[in-house]
Amino acid sequence: MAQNKLVVISLDSMGFNDLDQWIDLAPHLKKLRDRGTWVQHVRGIFPTLTYPSHTSIITGQYPAVHGIVNNTKLQPQRLSPDWYWYRKDVQATPLYDVARQAGLTTAAFLWPVTAGSKIDYNISEIFPNRIWTNQVLVSLKASSPWFLLQMNHRYGHLRHGIKQPWLDDFVTACAIDTLKNKKPDLTLIHLVDMDSMRHRYGVRSTAARAAWQRLDARVARLVDATKAAGTYEHTNFVFLGDHYQIDVTKMIHLNIAFAKQGWLRPLPAKTTYRKDWQVTAKACDGESYVYVTSGVDLKRVRQVIEQTAGVSHVYSQAEAAQRGADPHCAFLVEAKRGYYFTDEVNRPAVVEDVDPTSLGTHDRYRGVHGYGPDQPNYDTTIVFCGPDVNQKKVIEQTAHLVDEGPTFAQLLGLHYPQATAGQPIIGVVKEDRS
Ligand SMILES: [Zn+2]
């Protein structure tokens, strides 16, 4: 019997709260939620950032194992560090590789950390980070070139660079075209509109609500594309969030505290600092990694961190590793709600208010994520729907982000080559299929 297809749609920053309190704004998602299986609470990973989270979703592993421990790399001398764009940085097996090896066709649209992967139809999330590169060139190198040229030719007019909501419009159009014409066995779609609006305007802002409504309309169009393609009856759908967000008003610049101790040396009039640091913070917004070189008094470093306003908790290296975060850090630092970390070194104080007139510029936010996943009221959520999924079911028991990939594998009848940290979520897949 032919295997049913799988379409996974990631609505970046969708939390349990959205499918609970904002559901009347999203009639299509409501219908899907009520028809299929809704796993209400999904606990994220340390840190709850987009790239580590999507990699945990698709590999079933924690960042300590898959290696995508942050969105960006530790590059103190770059104002804008490189992101973990490339598949080669992932040290675990993503489901799209398992699918491909089983002879299934795969497609991905802005799914994080897929650049240079062997996905059949891929538009990877990558943007030019060097002044001598441009969007077309970096995208061509990282994606399926002929496919990207074709998509850009047909739908490039929808896009204004990487600005929202136009980028999601472009991605949706490309995905619809592909669902209709290529009918992939596994399709991964990442829509970022609401996350962008939350960063800029706040978690429950009018702009975020409007983005939520736009996402609902895009979801409906994507599902309809499979009806037009004649694949709807044989397609399982997943609608998931990667993390939620928390409103913020204050920033913590840990590197300024470290510079005061002489542990790093700022470059004059720049946000960057010299390479020869002994202690450095590498922010994940709601949390921050702290790295040290050898010979540093860790007790003293911990003291300096703990004395900083807005710090709620300091995890040791062993505690961070145990929670699946980067095992190479010296500490993982948690901010209090309302605070977030930056890597900056040229600010007037270690802790400062976010100036409302600066919102929308680099690292100036009204809402962020990246906190530890156990923050109250912070869970994300997932909905399954389709021929192999139990109908009209609500699962109240908390699942984990790493359980999602193994559940997708179960739906596709696939097995990861290594044991995963997560397990298929019990009660989602119909019994004759599980
Ligand atoms: Zn995200």
C-alpha cells in the first residue's frame, strides 16, 4: 500500500495560548485542531530559539547532540555573526535525510539549517551576511538552484527581500506550487510572520493578532493546494510552533560586566570586541551562554554574573549539558521575565531599558524567546490531522519538542538510524498504523 504523504507547517512562535485564546481569530486552524489530534502542551528545549528548536523537531535530539546550540555562531568580531544555515552543521540525522534514503521525495521552504542539504525541492533560509554577497547568489548556492530560479521567476514579485509579511507570501506561493506540481512525500514549511511581529510589537499586540490571522489564511491555502493536487485524502498534516515569546522592556549586556573585569577588550566605537577574550557571553535572548578560556576563576565569573540585575538563574556546565544545551559552555544564564541578553559592549550600562524609539533596529525588541522551556505559560503546541491520525482528540499530557520528529517518522513508516531522545507521542497515530 502506498505510504501517505506528510506536510509539516511550522508557525513560528505559536504557543498553546494561541490555539487556546486566539482560536476564534483562526477559523481554519480551529477546524483542523477540532478534527484531528491536538497535543496541547509541548515543552521546548534549552534554549528556546528557532534554529536549535527546528533542528530538535526534525532530528528528535537535543542541541547537545545535534550541535545547533544557538541561532548564530560565536564570532565576536562580526557585528552580524553567521547563522547556522548549513545542513553540514547538524550532527544528527534529520528526518528529510531518512525519507530520502527510503526513496521518498522531499521539499522544504525556509526550514532552518537545510542549506546545502539534499532535499529535492529546497528554498533554504539563508541571507547574505557579507557585503560582497547578494541574496540571489547565496540562495542559489544553498538551495536547489534550478528550482529556486523557477520559483523566483514565478513568485519573486511577492517578495521584498526578507521582510514580512511578504516573505511568508512568497514562501506560501512556492509551497502551493510545489504541493500541486511535484507532490512531494515530505514537505516542510516555515512561516515567520507572527514571530517577527511579536519581536517588534509584543506577544499579544494588534500586529501579532493580524499576523496570526494571515497565518490562518495561508494554512487554508496550503491545505487546499493538496485538494487541487488530488493528494489531500492521502496526506497527514502537522501544524506546530517552535517556541512561544515573552514581552520584554530591559536588556542585559553581560559582556560589559566582563569587560569591566578585564576579561575582554572592546573595540573602540564598535559593538564588537577583540578575539583574545577570556570570558565572553553569547546571547540566546532569554538566556545567554558564557564561554571561558582555560585558567579563568569560574567562581569569580559566577559571582559577577549573579550580581547582575535581571539574572534569575545560573546553570553550571554540567547542568546545561544535562538539559541538552551546549556542553562546551561554562555557564548558561537565565534572564528574569522582561529582561533579555545582548552581546553588546559599547552601551552606557550593563542593564538598560529598551528605548521604544529603537525598536525594529538590530537587537531591540518588545518580545523575545530563548528562555528556558520551563518558564510558566510558555509552552508551544502541535496539531496533527489526516488519514493516519486519531480524530477529535485532545492530549493534555505535556509532550516534548524532541518527540515530534519520531512521531512524524511513525506517520511516514520510517525509522531514524540512531535512537532518538524523543519518542513518538502516544495517542496521535491510529493504532493500526503505529
Ligand atoms: Zn522561532
